[in-house]
Amino acid sequence: MDSARSRQAPGDAPDWQGWPPEAASRYRDAGYWTDELLGDIVRRQAAARPEATALVDGERRWSYAALEREIAAVTRALHGLGLRRGDRVIVQLPNVAEFVLAWFALQRLGAVPVHAMPAHRRSEIDHLARVTGAVAYVVPDRHARFDHRSLAVEIREARNAVRRVIVVGDAGGHPDLVPFEALRQDDGPPPGGEPPDPGDLALLLLSGGTTGTPKLIPRTHRDYAYNARAAAEICRLGPETVYLAVLPIAFNFTMSCPGILGTLRAGGTVVLAPNPSPATALRLIERERVTLTAVNPPLVPHWLAEAEETRPDLTSLRVLQVGAARLPDEWARRIGPELGCRLQQVFGMAEGLLNLTRLDDAEEIVCTTQGRPISPGDEVRVTDEDGRPVPDGAAGELLTRGPYTLNGYYRAPRHTRAHFTEDGYYRTGDLVRRLPSGHLRVVGRVKDQINRGGEKIDATEVEEHLLAHPAVASAALVAAPDGELGERTVAFLVCAGPPPSARDIAAFLRERGVAAYKAPDRVRSLREMPLTPVGKIDKRALRALTHHAAP
Ligand SMILES: O=C(O)c1cccc(O)c1O
């Protein structure tokens, strides 16, 4: 059954929409979909190459055999805590080995990790807990000067469904918190229970969002395994691959493009970078003989500067992937000569469609496009405002469907209707030009989203928080061009009394439990909002104002 799945009472809307049966059989026949389960990736490599290094986190190292043992232990322990097939579990961890252990253990149980980001706070996590009905929440003790244990206790008190909180690090002897370390020691018999089906929901990713609250993206075992496999083939991964995870581990880019899953599937080694600092990453490349890694555009000039200054040995590095936001062509051209590796541009989305430049693409293509779809099964349309296809070379909205692109958001039927065509294409909201070769150039977007150096910010979500401020009568968040991040955020406010400062607004949002990266970089007050002829806030006029002198 691939068309719709539900764990709700009959008659209710399904939680999410799968592929139409005709498409599903096409994807199986073409060999895109197999019966591979995500939970078997490490098991298979542990049988083939038990002694090879699978995972490195600081001074801690795991062979495939050791990783397999610990995943089995954590699987048993989580089963013992009552987790079962279909249960949702919010996982909010930085780049630590425990993410990998917990993630694969959840896959084996058929439980569904919900990929929260370390920067998320009460507002985002509470929303995820409410929508998913999560039964457990996995957190670090502290990270980036934030105590996740107190947030977890708050969430547990607010959301009765969240029965277990598991803490990586110091659980502080708190009776309600389960130390992750204890799960690793479990040596009971393997748990029973139904194994997952390859068509089951395997994970929930977060979308950048465009309408107020983060939307959840359902990914299945077979589509996500295909995503990782197809990307790994294009990147020519094998047992000799050493992948460095620099960007957040929960990000789809880091997980499976080809990232952690692609590398482990190929029997390679995953190295976790504890932070995105260029000095840390370049030292790890040298020490671990890293062959592949991935960054976002704002990191590129910092990597180039650090490499120039400290001259680390980067001879092992074959490919540097750059994605999450548009890479300026000038930086693209410097990567090969200055880092001595090949650039691969990456334009993807947690919703599915992934575009990569190929390792044998001409230099000009690699430096000026964001790649082409990874699968022959990806269908791409570029359309004008009326939904009519535009010719190659003309700008239009990118629409797509295919073997690893969602057919609808999780528990969001209205949002799904707004973002899919009748014939099942996902409207990405990205404006692209397609070359005759199929390569895409990203030229802008039609959705109300801001890309702050790779952090996707939903303007509507932030505006709703701004409107809750007692002094604010009207609010609009827009992007201003920025040399470093590509875009920064500017909040335009109409206020009844004295307008709050950017700092006041940041404190107000923090108080409301909103992730810090969503606080506006600048706040400007207006006497009144410019309006379009139909009476909506004229964001184009506001964007034009951001080009003029800063206040
Ligand atoms: O934003 C991207 O470009 C991106 C790339 C790879 C994977 C993703 O999920 C992405 O959002």
C-alpha cells in the first residue's frame, strides 16, 4: 500500500499522502525503490568489513563491528523504554555520535525520528511535539550555552504524550531524565516486535516553512535510501570515502546528500565536526584524511582565508560540496585553485528533489549552475505565474515530482493543497532557469522565505511573533542583500508608541521561546505600511527601502 497511510481512526484524514500506485510500481520496476531498510545500513557493512572505521567523534572511534554492537544495545534499551513501531521521537542533538546511535536504533524499531535543529527553542519544539504527538525527546545536556534539560522538562510538562526524555551527557540525577549512556550499556536479548515495512514513514524532516509554522516532511525507508544511494553513486563513494559532517547532522544535506547515510552505505568513514569553525574543520580534514565534505556559502570565504593562512594539508580532499543557499560565481571559481579539490554545487530541499553538479561536468557548469537532478525519475517543470511551462533559459518557478519527493506534508492537508498541483507536482517556490543540459540556475524565489546564509526563515512565522509585541501594530519581515550571508532580515514595524529596538525585539522573541537565528538583524519603524492595490503589505516596496541608507 503506497497511496496513503494512517495510524488514526478510520474516517480521519491520513497523516500523509504517499505516491500514487502507478508511480510506485514504476519506481520499483526502474530499480529506484528496493526493500532496503535504513536500519540495516550499518548491519550490512558490519558483516562485510567489521574492522573498518565507521565513525569518529573527537577522540572516540567506532569500527563497524563496534557501531553495530552499540546500535543493537540502544535498540534494545529504547524498546525497554516502551518505544514501538510508528512512535515519533524528537531528536535534537548537535554533531555527536549519539545522534547516529539513536537514529539507527529508532530505525530498527520502526520508530520515527523528528529532526529538530539544535537552535530550536520552546516555540519550535512545542509545535513539533504537538503536531507529531511525539512520545520521547532526545536532547544534549547543554549546547551553545543553552541548557536543553530545562527545556525538555518544560516540554514534558506541557505535552503529556512526551513520556520519556533522554539526555546525552549529564542528566543531573534528575529522576525524569534518562541518561543516554545507560542505553549504550544494555545487553539484554534482541527486542521482538514487528519490523518496519520499506514503505513506512522512516523520518520527519523540517521544511524551511513559508506559512507560519514549520511543516513536517514525511520520508520513507525506500525513498530516503534511494536519495542516499543515488547521491553516493554520483559522488563515487566507496569504502575509501571519509566524509566530514560540518553542517548540522539533522539537516537533510548532511544526512543523505550523500552525507552520513551515503557514506555508511558505501562502507566509508564518517567524521563529526563539533562546530563549523574553519580551523576545526581544516584540522580534521588533515588529521582524518577526509575526502568529501559539505558547507554552506557563508563558510566558503572563511575556509579560503583559513587555508591560505595556515596551509593545512588538504591533499586528501577530493570534493567540496557547497549548498543550502546560492553560491556566488566568484567564490565558486576560487575553490578549485585555492583548496586543490573539486567543487560540487548542491541545490536540494528536505522535501526531496536534489540537484548536484557532476564530477565530470565542465568547469563553467560547475561554477555557474546549482546542478541537475540526481535521478532519471525526477520530473521537473519550470512554469510562469499561470502555470504554463517556460522555455529553457527563461526564469520560472520550479515544480517537481519523483521517486524521493514528498506527495504531501505530514498532518497538514491545507498546506498540502496549496503546495501541490492536481497532478502531484510539488511547487518548490524557487525561481530557476533551466539550461538545455538540465542544469538549473537558482535566480530567486516566489515563496515568502528568507535564506540567511542557509538558515531558511519563514517570514510569516516571525511576523506572527512580532505582532504579539504590545507596541507593534503591523509587522513585515523582508530580506536585505548582504555580502556575507547573501541575505539578512529586516523587520519593518508600525508602532503605536516608541518603537522597540532590534535588541528589544530579540529579547522579546527569546522570551517567547523562538530560535535566536530568527531575530531580525535590523528593525525599522514606519508611520504606515506601503500597501499593494489589493491592500496587502507591499513587500517589494519594503525591499526597495532596504537598499537605502541604514538607520
Ligand atoms: O537548501 C539546499 O540547497 C539543500 C541542499 C541539500 C539538501 C537540502 O535539504 C537542502 O535544503
